[in-house]
Amino acid sequence: MAYTYTYVKRDLSPCNDWIISYPMEETMQRLSEAEYRAKVASGEIVPRRADANVIRGEALIEKIQAESGHKTCLCAFSTGKDALATYLYIRPKFERVVPFYMYGIPGLEFVEESLRYYEKHLTDEPIIRLPHPSLYEMLGRLLWQPPDRVAVLEAADLLELRYTHRFLRELVCEEAGVPDNCYIAMGVRAADSPMRRLSIIMHGPINKTEKTFPPIWDWRKAAVMESINAAGLRLPVDYELWGRTFDGFNADYLIPLRDRFPRDYQRVLDWFPLADTDIFRKERFGRRSPKLDQHGNIAL
Amino acid sequence: MKIISYKPRVAGPPKPKIKARRIVAPPLRGIDPPAPDPLEDLPDTGSVQENAKAELEAIQTGFMRRLKKERERTIDKFDTEYWCCLIFETREQKEAFLAALKITVAEGDKYVDGYVIARRLNIELPAAKIEWRGRTHRTKRN
């Protein structure tokens, strides 16, 4: 027999301004399933939200098309598996899908190679490349910048530009020549994390403020990989190095990059010259055992 | 249901709702001398992607220019070879030398301003342009 907890409000306050709160044991009642269903049916209590109640798949896409009034959308194309599956899924359902990539560092060769591969084998139009808002944020906040760059970044005042995701969406629409109310399809899935699932169930998959929607939010990893394999696509080299796409400049990303693509590593250092301090820190004090000299001391 | 003994928690009148504050980076101060804005007067290429690329390139160029300037400033600051020392055999010889150049005791008999001696000997020194913190210091004493 299934039981469901529900809260019963009791108005015991002596006057409007003062509230006496009781502990949970007192206010919580246990209802039998039949009683719970009856109360839900009568509208006395609201049913708990569940995945099954949330819009998905074809219905979601139809709703997006009805909202925007045309069959064009943008696709946040990070070259990751979820982005690939998203593009594959929505491409036949829209008249035009504009893929765009947000780079953290301009002109990384291995990224450029992946993008060219997908332009050749997957997308039917060139992928728009624009800087990621976090690049401006990190530079504006002087992440890993030596003192001689501070004056330049202060003069440029990058945080004042307000280069946000919302602004970026408008820029992509302008560059692609599509209406500026286009929605962005994203490779977000509920299975990514419990908080993400909760967010989708609580607020729905469509974000009207940022104009984003996750067409494959209810997919599992197996379904994602199946669709990519069915299309005969390769995953980018990022998965070989990190098991995910390149996203960040900490030691976990930089050590494999330095070992595999030294030129691209140098490009990262051109923008964030002190990023190698994180490698130094990890190699000396991280989980990897530090190098020891003949006396057993940590070698510099 | 077993009721645990408890004291009802009495809350006061409702407090005004606290507004979430947006954390804004504090303005950077004390960077001296200031650099020119690298994003000023960037031409519009007509393409958003090209504009973004040009913007980032301009920032990199700004970094390079600044670095060059900083190096020059460092050399000016830390260069110590701006003095020389004259040696005579006796004190009288030194005093005769200073007297011939009409250098008074107030102007120094051990440490003498190079500009003073140059003026007495009618030597034209090249102008020194050193950027000191807070001002551009041009010496025109000669």
C-alpha cells in the first residue's frame, strides 16, 4: 500500500502579524493512496510533479514552433555528444537550424578541426563561431592575468560590455539572418544531474526569458550514443583527452592539452598566462604523488 | 503519532523581503599610468564573427604594447649606471678641479649633480624621459 506525505496548513496564529510554527511531526499527516487520489481529484491538494507530466519530444518542438511562429531555431553546438544528438534530432523537424559554437579561446586548432569535420559530415550550413560570454567575464575579472595586463583590461572594461548569453543569442540571429525570436536548442538532459532534472520538472523545459529549450531532455546516454552511431559520426578528440568537451582552464583540462596539443596549450597561455600555476599546484600537491628527490623530499 | 515535547517557536512580525544583490566587480584603481582603451574606434567589418575576432585581437595587441612599455619602464627604473666617479691623487687636486668648474660647497664636493658639471663645461646632454609613478617626468635643467 502506497503512502504519500502531504502538509496540512493550520491557521493557529493569534493575530495576523505573529506566526507560531509547529515542528514537522505535528503538521505532517500520512494519507492512504485512495485518500490521496481523492484529494487530488477534488483539487484540495496539488499532485506531486513528475517527469511524466512534463512536455517533451514532438509536442515540445511543436510548442516552440508555435511560440516563435516559424520553423527556424538555433542550436548550441559544443561538439559534445548531447549537442550532436540534439542537432540530429531537431534537424528534420525544422526548416532551418543554425548551429553556433562558443569558443573559450579563439583559434584552438583541435576545436577548429572538429568543427570542420561536423561542417562536412553533419551540418548543412557553416557553424557560427563566437566568443563565449565567460571569456569576457574571466578576462574582465582578471583570471590568471599578470600585472602588466591589468591596465589594458581595465581600459577595455569588458564587464561593462554586458556580453551575456541573451546578447549572444541576438548576435547569432543577426549573423545568420534569421528572426530575432529564434529559440536555442540545447543538449541539456535531465539525466545530467539531479538538480537539472528537478529544474526541468519544476519549471518546465522551456526557458522563455533566455529563449532556450532542451529537445532531448528526457533521453538517456544510451539513446544519445545510439543516434550518433546511427548517423555514423565520430566524437571529437576532446573525448579522448578528457571524456567530455574542452570547457575550462584548470589543470584537469590543461595537463592533457599540454601533453597532446602543445601549440593549443600555448594559445591558452597567451590569454591566461598564469594558468600553468594550476598545473604546478596539482602536480606538486594534487592527488598525483609528487616527485621525490633522493632524500625523499618533494623535488622542485 | 508520538508528539515530542517542544516549545512552539514564536517568530516576530514578517521582515521585509531581502533583495538579491548583484555582485559587481569593484572598479580597478591604482593602475598607473593608464593604458589606452584597446577597443576604441574598432571598425565594423559587417560580420559579427569578424567583429568578435577583431575585438579579441585588439585586446592581444594592447597586451603586447603594454608589455613593451612595461619592459622599458622596468629598465628605466632598475638601471643603476647613471653615475661616474672621478679619482685624483690628493685632496688639493680635487679642490682645484671643483674650483676651476666654480662648483660651490653647497653644490657638493663629493656628490655633484651631473647637470651642474655639464652646464659648466657647456656640454649638451640628451633629454631624459622617465615615466615615474603618477606623472611623466621630463628633465629640462640643462
